[in-house]
Amino acid sequence: MVQVRLKDGSVREYPAGSTVLEVAKSISQGLAREALAGKVNGKVVDLNYPLQEDAALELLTFNDEEGCAVYRHSSAHVLAQAVKRLFPEAKLAIGPAIQDGYYYDFDVPQPFTPVQLEQIEEEMNKIIKEDIPFKRLEISRPEALGRFQNQEELYKVELINDLPEDAVISCYQQGDFEDLCAGPHVPSTGRLKSIKLMSIAGAYWRGNEKNKMLQRIYGTSFPKKALLDEHLFRIEEAKRRDHRKLGAELDLYSIQEEGPGFPFFHPKGMILRNELENFWRLEHKRRGYQEIRTPVILNRGLWEQSGHWDHYKENMYFTKIDEGDYAVKPMNCPGSILVYRAKMHSYRDLPLRWGELGLVHRHELSGALHGLMRVRCFTQDDAHIFLLPSQIKEEIIGVIDLFDYFYNTFGLQYHVELSTRPEKSMGSDEIWEMATNSLRDALEAKQVKFKINEGDGAFYGPKIDFHLTDSLGRTWQCGTIQLDFQMPEKFELTYVGEDGQKHRPVMIHRVVFGSIERFIGILTEHFAGAFPVWLAPIQVRVMPITDKHHEYANTVVKKMQELDIRVELDARNEKINYKIREAQTQKIPYMLVIGDREMEQGAVAVRQRGKGDIGAIQVEEFINTVQADIKNKTIF
């Protein structure tokens, strides 16, 4: 007998050799139907894996990240089998599960066509209906090489030759199809339900442009058609909300050929940007921050001292001034450090909270650039807090409260990750442990749920990352809090303590938006360009029906302009329905129609974005409504 410890902590006994699936069936038939794989002592295995000794077992379903990966990797094998049935000359490369789906790379004489993609998907559905078992075979290196050389699968041969000498080599068979694979897989093709092939792209073998270009087919799969339909809807909705598309349609921002990765903000985009920055400044002032500004270009010695020259050089831009080496700053922190070092500080001065909307430049590969989401120059809403070691917990809690207020203002939910020491870092283990524990203590004091993200900290310290969830359920990493004992040491920063002696301060690096540009891109897609009134470039558009209503319309416009409401007059000689449709396309929050009745009553006929016609109200009442929306940062 073997003892099996389940995820809930319970322990059950089974005859040695019992499979993971048999354990699932003993718990419930429903769990056995949903289970896709098992996790035995931390290793993901097939459901037919035999338990020969005591073990901890977790049963994985599609709701588990690893279970989902098994499901989709199995889908990739079905894709490969379908391609080999229809195109026997195709050579197999690799086919992993990826976020939201899977892909498989093929070497074929001619690129796949959309019609062929449909044929392949149809063949995949046939294979699923055939309910072919996945069978695992562990074989020796010579046998593996012989098998795939005989099949003329040269990419598989290359992969086998690159495996370590002691590697376990396995294949998976499904009927007449065989593939080199570590697994695991679902029990049979019939466990797959709803599949969809999404697109075709070129991909170099092993990502090396010197290698042959292969054909990559992307697909996705779900255990229920409703989940697939929902996924496809989200994809279409994401296209509709694409910030690059909306940025052009709403005349907010653009990326020009003359400056790839360097965004251009148009007048309306600058209104949006300035409102975000004004909000940022006001809230930081309320919470005891002071604003500074530091130069964009600083000399090489500074970046060597900070560690960026050694740890971040490949992402930086350089120039020469008076024969000296200089760098365009990729981060704002060394500048803040120089401001701190410009004068002596006492323990009574701390904490010092300094905010900076600092423009930074980072070299990104051209293939990684994506609208405002991935650019080469951006403004970080940085702040650096210089503090006493005894103030760490209180200050971290204050920053968490600030982040929570900001994200709630935009209706954005978030989850939190604590990122620990990366392989490439500086400082002692003791300091890293102290810093990591300080962040953990603050999160626990605030009762914030978080997960550990091993090895993803900054090179100078651990960090707390805030991942925002938008209206489509996508996540974006924006806010970060980094605790730093290294930079104060490197720059020999000091303060005079109560004992009259010099001591070393601690630094907190933090950003709320992450970068203004990227946050604007996220908000554009989150709101689908229909920004809250306080952010909308045009808050109100006034639309007189005929020329005789222009004078009254101008009076209404001037009243609002005097109150700093962003209002526009559409006095064009166009039909009112045309004007309304255009205002709706521009996603303007309020549209005011003015005709005879409104002019006689001193009123306006109000149309609200998303609600339509809400009737005629007095001008003063409408103004009060708009002002309340702006003050309360109302979302609709």
C-alpha cells in the first residue's frame, strides 16, 4: 500500500501501482471526468502515472494553470497529427502551450493558406471524435534517434542530440502519429472539446534569423464551447478597443515612422495626459510628497556607481559631451540620490518623499515595440522615499494605500506579487532577506493577499508589483514598490541620527502608473476610449439645430468655459442627427441639443453617452451635474 496526501491535507491509502486517475475516481466520478493530469511531489504527470511510493498528489483541471497547459499542449499534438494526415511531407518542429492557446511550427514547401487552415481544423475535430489514446513511451537515445531519422524528422533529431546525456527521452503516440515530447498529456484526444485555429505566421527555427523560416499555426482550445465563444468575443472586443486604433480615431496620439517607439501626443491626448498628471500631483501633495526634476543626461561615472552600467547597459542610449561619456537616463533614481546628497540631512527630516514625473529612455528592440504599451521613451511617475529603517513598514503601508486609492478611482481591480532576489543582483543575502521580510510584513499588516514571484526583483532590491485587471479581464503590471538598501550604500548617503553620528538611510522606489504613456494606453482600452468626464478631452458638445439657435448656444458655451468645463460648439450646417452620431463616435460624455423649446425655456436637451436622451433640463442644473461628475471622478 502507498499513502497519498491530497491537496486538502487528507491522507488515503491505495495499492501500490494505482494510477492518478484511479485516485481521482475514488474521490468522485465528477473529479475524474474533469481531471487532466496529476501533480505528484511537485511534478506534473499523466493521469495513468502509477503511484509506487508514498506521495503528495494534486489533481489538475482546466482551472489550474498547469492543467490548462496540459490540455493545450495536447491540443498542439492533435494539430500536428492533423497536419501530417493532410500534408505528409510536413516536417515537425515544436508545439508548446502558450498563454491563451498553443502553436506548432512546421517546415512545409509552401506557406499554409486560410482555406488549408480550415481543413486542418476540420481534421482536428475528426481526431477528437476518434478519441485516440495518448500513449507514453520512454526510449533510449539510440532508439529515439533511429525512430526520427527513419521518419526524416530532422528537427526532432536535432532536439534529441541537444538533450543532456542523462535526460529521460520520451515519445507520445496517438494512433499512427508519434511525437518527441516530455509530456504530460490528457488520456485521449476525446478529452479535448472546443478547438479553434487562430492564425498563421512565419517563425525562424529556434528563434534564430539565421535558421530556416517555418510556418507557425496558432490555436486555442477550451473544455466548453461557451468558454471558447467568450474567448473569441474578448479577442474581437480587444481589437475594437485597441489603443492604437482609438488613438488615431480620437486624435489622441500617434507613432510616426520618423520616431519608432517615440510617441507623439496630439492636443486632445495632451489634455488626457495633463489631467492624469494633475491628479497625480494633487494626491501626492496631499500625502506629503514634494516634486523634483532631474536631468535627462548624466555622466558615465554616475551610472557606473549606481550599477546600471554593469546591469542595464544594453538598454541604455549614450552620447559624448566635451570628450566625456554620458548616458540618457533609463531610470530616475540616481538623479534623486544626487538631490539628496546635495545637503546634509537629520533624522528629523526623514522620511523625505520626493516625486518626479521623469522622462526616461530605454532601448527596446523594434520587434518588441507596441503602440504606447512598449515604447523607447516614457515618463515614469517616480517617487523616491528616503527614510529611517524604523519607518519602513509605515511608509510601505502608506504607499499601498495610495496605490489602492488611485486604482479604485479608475475602477481597476488588481492582484499583488512579491518579487524576490534575481540571479543577477548585488548585495548580501542578509540585506536581501531583511528587505524581503519588510515588504512581506507590510502586506500582511494591510491584509493584502499576495503571491511570491521568485527571482523577479530588481537587481538592487525586492519589490511589490501591482497587476491591474481591465474590463476584458486582461492583466497589466503597473505599480511597483521597491525597497533598496543598496543604492544608499553605493552612494554613501547619510543622515545625522539622534546620537549625532552619521547613519545610512533606506530608499523606497515606487511608481503608481508605471509610465504615463502605458497607463494611457491601458485606460484607452479599459474604457474603449469612452473616458470618464474628468479625463475626456471634450466633456460637452453643444449642437444647435439651426442658425437661429447659435446665439443662445454660444451663451451656454461661454458659461461652461468660464467654469473650466471643456466644451465645444458644433455650429456646422449639418442635420442634428449627423451631429449626434459624430459626437457619439468621438465618445463625448455629454451632447446638448438646442432648439426652439430649449431656447425659450433657458434649458438644454441632454444626451448622455451610453444612456441616450435623458430630457431637457435647466442650464445651471446641467452645469452642476457636470461639475459633480468631474469632482467625484464619476465613471459611466
